[in-house]
Amino acid sequence: MSQEIELKLALGPEGPDALRRHPLLNESSSSATLLGNTYFDTARGELEAARMALRLRRVDGRLLQTVKTRGEGSGGLSRRGEWEWRVPGPGLDLAGLEGLPPAELGKDVLTRLEARFTTDFRRETWHLEHRGARIELALDEGEISAACRHVAIRELELELVEGEPAALWSLAETLAEHVALRPSDTSKAARGGALLTGEWRLPPGDSPSSWLHRAVVALDAHTDSGHGAWREAAADAFRQLADLGDTPTREAAHSLARALTNEAWLTPSNGRCLLWLAHRLSGRIRLA
């Protein structure tokens, strides 16, 4: 098992092109790969309920099976358990799941697994050294497809290869000077599950970190659904956060709540404000 430590950032429509023009990247070499992924679960969604993800990934003529467990973190920063191995295909390697978290749900669950949704995207990757750390930047562009519904993938993942997590925040803040981006707490697997059922659920808020998490998940729901009610839910979560925070936190949260009255709220300035707030309040919250 390995453990991912990454910072997930959602980009606006102009974000990918702006990112490639960023001074840190426009003179750096990158590589691109097409990734096709099929996610599996039972018809009852038992892996999703346990916040596990099981997928088959097609890449460079190989088929990889991956298991991921529920993440911990908030404000886009997460730590997740991950197991990945090559399989012959075309279906799942059920024997390989023995001893891994999905098997803990029972053998009956494994026999009822079926393909549920797909994610297909182009991944462009850079490797940078920043503040004494080695970081992989992965820009994903494509779509999630489930139940004849489709949503766009436009996200940037900063994965820590070596060094301290503080370097991820520093790099994100540097990128945000030129790129409209924001933290995202919802995995592709969780987004696919919500698209499949047509139902988003917000986590509860009872502390500054949990209200921030609720706001970020509401923004993820707004991005995929386009429904203004989720933007208002995010604004309300920021107002609740403001009531609990100290003066700097209160000012930032109120600023974001006001910005969300405008549908085109995601600007580099507002993105930096949310990133600052996420860094300040980052903690171990169970993620989707």
C-alpha cells in the first residue's frame, strides 16, 4: 500500500490554458497520457457508502486495477490509502482484492460488483522542485459519464513525491497568482457516484474546518450540477464559518460569501482567498 498526499484544485473554463502559460510551467517540459477508467460498485453502492473506490484503468496498453480508501483532510489536501497492480483483464481481478478493504465488506459484495460509471481524460504531467520538495503536477481534462449524464473534468492535482506538505500549499499559492483555481474535496469517484444517482449530499458543519469542507463540497456540487442552490449553500457555509472564526478568518469567509452572489465568482483573487482559508484551516476531516 502507498499513501497519496495531494492537493486537489478545481479550475475554471480558462484555467488549463492559463496554467500552461504560468511562468513556472511554460518553459518546463511535460508529458501527456490518455486515461480511460471504469469504476465498479454494487447496485446498492456499498463501496461508495464505505467511501472506497475500485477502478480499472487503461493506460499505454496496460490494464491497472486500483483500490482507494476514504481520504482524510480538508480544503483540497488529502491523504488516502491506495493499492494498484497490473491485471490481465478484461474484468476485475477479484482474487487480488483478498485482504484489501473491499473484501472487508464481505465476499458477497465482491461477487455483486458491476461497472457503474467511467472517467475518460487527458492527463498532462509536470515534475517540479519547489521549496525543497519534489512535486508532480497532473492536469486532467475530460469527462465523467454515468447514466447518460456527463460532466467535465478540469482539475489539477499536486502530489507530494518527496518533502513536506507545506510545499504543496506554497506551490498552489504561486500558481493562483495567475490562474483561477480553488480547492476541491470531492474525488472523481464520488463525483461519478453523485452523477449516477443525481444526488449530492453535503457533510455536516460543526467547526471551522467542517464548515469549510461543507462549503468546498457545495462548490463541487455547483460545478457539476449548475444549480444555484449549491452556490447559496456554499455562501451559507462561509457565513457560518465567519461566525466561528477569528478576525482574519471572518473577513475572508465574509468576502467569499459576498463573491458567491455572482455566478462568475471564481477569479484568481477569490481563488487565492479560498486557498488561504483552506491552508489556514486544513485538518483531518473524512472526505468523500
